[in-house]
Amino acid sequence: MISRTISICQGKGSIGHNNRTFHTKNTDPARTKNNIVFVREPIGTAYEKLFAEAVERYNAKQKRSDRKIKSGYFEYQFGQPVTETKLTSPDKRKSFYEYLIQLGTMEDTGVGTEAAEKATACLCEYMRGFSERNPNFYVFNAVIHLDEKTPHLHIDYVPVGHYKRGVDTQNGIAQALKEMGYGTGKNAIAKWRQSEYLVFRRICEEHGFIISEPKKSRGVSYAVDEYKEIQHEKERLTHELQPLREMELAADETSVAGKKQFLSNNISVSPEEFEKLEQQKKAVTVQNIENQHERDNIAARQKLLDEREADIAIKEAESLSRLAKRSNELDVRESEIVKIEERALSALNDADADKRRAAVLISDAKKKLEYADFKYNEQLNLNRNYSALQNKYCILEKERDRKASELVNLRYAVGISPTDKETDPVQKITAIRDENSAIERKLDKELRLPFRQQKNTTTLEMLDMVLDKFKSHIAETDKELEESRSVIARLKEQLSFIKQEFVKVVLAVNTLVYSDKYCRGLSGLSKALATGISFFTDSTFKKLGEYDSINKCAIDDEIRENMNHLIEPENSRTSSYYER
């Protein structure tokens, strides 16, 4: 039974090629529909699912905004937006890794054969247990290609590691391998590959395959195109040599019938058979010439292949030299890294001790800060309540002032002085209402309006009507007053005349009483009567209030002149009345 090899290697990581976004010359688009897809998730969605919460936790711890991750984790790690192209960060991390596994070759397990179907079943079983065996490898794209020469499996995954510093969940192949138990260093990935090789080998053997031991590599790997070109050249040369091998076998198998002559080593043949031999000889000669020509061509091609192989060997030697040099550099670097790790571990232990002490201090500080925050919030609530009460107090003061102003205006309106503390405003308003009611009744009584008109007439209209009526009365009264004033003026003139005449009578009586010239003819009774009349008239005249305003000397002269016609005066002298 044929034994087969298992090929496990790291792929280029072309998501577009794996998902057949485009086709290459080694694929058959007609068979692409037969490919088996296990997972097909956009890498951006995978990164969001794996690292978004870790970024949120990291940002929540940062006190400074410039240290926060403002873009997604992918852009933060690789410096550009999400893309399906495999990227490498400054610290040598890949945006994703590809793992390629295959059973057999196109000669012994080509697509379309029974062995290929069994190999596909093995690959399916292997893929179904991959995530369970490798919990730190998140598979976002996995497909078995059946549209190429041999069935093979592409697995694209993001390694997930957990860290104490920085973002607590990151893309990290070394940390992921360490967490899955494969240790650290450059041998970790080799240990993991060996483990997966053994798993796949067990599955293949359970399906009846015989697995050959893996061959040691010469240390040089060819590009896919170079390897395929060499294989095609080998196939072409094999096909060209095949007719020569067949002709050689035919010549070996050709036999001619003949008779051996007696007492001789010669063989006698018939002319027909001899002719046949001659023709075969000529054909073989021609064929040998053609074969020699082909051998020359093959030798020339072989020479070219030898030269190319020599060039490849030189390149291989150069690659081995560079590899050895690089290996030495890596060994030195690994030694330096080990020392740095030891120093870092020591510093980390010291930092952990400091961290524990700081954690205690931070815990106390947090409690004090929480208490301070509680007090601060309590004070803020008190300040807000105080401000609210102040605002309410100001509003109440304004309302009180407005009500007081309204009350003062109301007291003024009802006729109460601000200094009057005894008068009850309610009683005053009640009294005003009673007065208004009385006024309305008086208005009704005064106007004597019909009930319908009285019902539709307001108090102000009634007052206007009463005022109009009073104005009419006042006009009539003014007219009567003017008439009375004219009568009074005439009466005043008459009174003034009477006063003048009365004064004359008074002065005449006084002259008669107190003048010796005119009183000699009066008897005792007449003189007493005249004297009494003089005192009465004098008192009455003074009560009239115009005594001092009368020109008494002129009146006296007039009286004396008139009396001289009747009575001859005895002596010319001033009356004692005037002397008084």
C-alpha cells in the first residue's frame, strides 16, 4: 500500500486567494463550488470581538486623554485601518497568521480520486477539533481547497494573549503559545507544529492511510512557481523518454525464424525473412539516429538543468551561510533577551512589591476619596438646596413687597392713611360697598329709570346721567345766582344810600344833643330822649363797620348848614361829640 507524506507549513496569508476573490492559474474555477468553507468572518469583526472590551478597560484606567486609544485596536497596533492584507507591526507582530496542512501529493492523492476524498474527510475532522485544541488561536477564516491539484486546508487565525501591562488582551503569538502550554522561545512554535502533526497523523492512520516519516529538508525551499516549473520539466522529460524505452523493449523482444546450417555456425533464412531483417535493421538504424538526436537534446537540457541546479546549490550555500549567521545573531540576541528578561523579572518582582504597598495606599486613598466625594456631593446638595431656598426667599420677598404695595394702594383707594393702624380695611371696604349700594339706590331713585333701562345701565353711566342732571341744575342755579347778585347789588346801593342817610341822621342827632348852640331849646325829657337815640345810633353805626370810612366832617358841615336855616347857633365852636 502506498505511503503518503503530511505537509504542514506557514502560509502567505492571502485572504482573497483563500476565499477565491480572484483566481490564479493553478485553480479550476469550475470546481471552486466544491471548496469546503468552515469559517468566513471579516477580520475587522474578529478584532472588534476580541479586543474592543479590552480597549475600553484600558481607556477607563487612563487619567490622561492622550494615552487613550481613540481608534480601534487594529489601527492602534498596525498604524492603518483594517485590511485583509497581512501587516507587520513595529514589534514584529502579524495582523494574522496562516496555517496550511496537506496529505499526500498530486501523484498519489490528486483531486477526483478515492484517496483525495478520504484525505478531505481527514482534513474536516482535523479542522473540527482545531479551536478546542488551540483556545488562544481565534480562527476567522478556514477553507479546504478542492479546485487545485491536491486537497489542502488553509487556517487563518489571530493569536490572543493576556498581559498585566497595557491592554490586558492583545495580539501575541508568543504569549498565546505560552498560555497553551508550549513554553517560550523559538522552540515553542516547533513544539506546537509537532503536536498538531501528531494529531493529524493519528486521524489519517485511523482512516487507513500509511504515513511515511517526514524527510529532512535540505535547508532550502523553492518558491511555488520555481518548484512547479521544475516538476513540469521533469514530467516533460519523462514523457519524451518513454517512447525510447518502448522501442528498446520492442527491439529486445523482436525474433527472426531461421535454420542452423549443418557443420557451420551460420543460420540460413529465407529471402523473405532476410528482407524483413534488412528492413528492421534499417528501421532500427534510423531509430538509433533519431534516438541519438533525442539523447543529444536531452543531454543539452540536462546540462542546462545541471547548471541551474548548480546555481541553486550556490544560492542554497549562500542561504545556509546567511541562515547560520542569522542563527548566531539570534542566539546572541536570545542570550541578551534572557538577561533582559531576568533583570525585568527582578524589576517586576520589586515593582510587584511596590505595587502591593501602593495598592494598600491606593485602597486607603480610595476610601478617603470616596468619603471626600460623599462629603463633597453632600455639600453640593446643601449648596443647591440653599440656593433654591434663597431664590424662593427672594421670590417671597418680592411677592410680599408687591402685596404690601397693593395693600398700601388699596388703603389709599379706600381712604385709609398709611399711619392709620386702627381702621380695619375690611370694615372700611364693607362700608364703601354699603355706600356704593346706597349711592346706587339713590341714583336709581334720582334717575327713576325704567326697569329694563336700569338693568342695562351701569353705575358709571348712571353717575354720568346724574352729573349731567346736576350740571343742568347748577346752570339754572348759576342763572338764578346772577339774578340774585344783581338784586343784591341794587340792594347794596340802596343800603349804602340808607347808610349815608342814616349817618346823617345820627350826626344830626348828635349835633343836636351835644352842641350848645342847638341844644338850648330842648327840654329835659327831649334832651334825654335825644341823648338815648344818639347812643343807640352811635352803637348801631359802629356795628355796621363803615363808621370810619364816612367823611363825617363833610356831612357835619352839610347838617350845620341845613340846621342854621332853622336854628341860629349860639356860639361857633367845635362840638364836644367830635372832641370825644
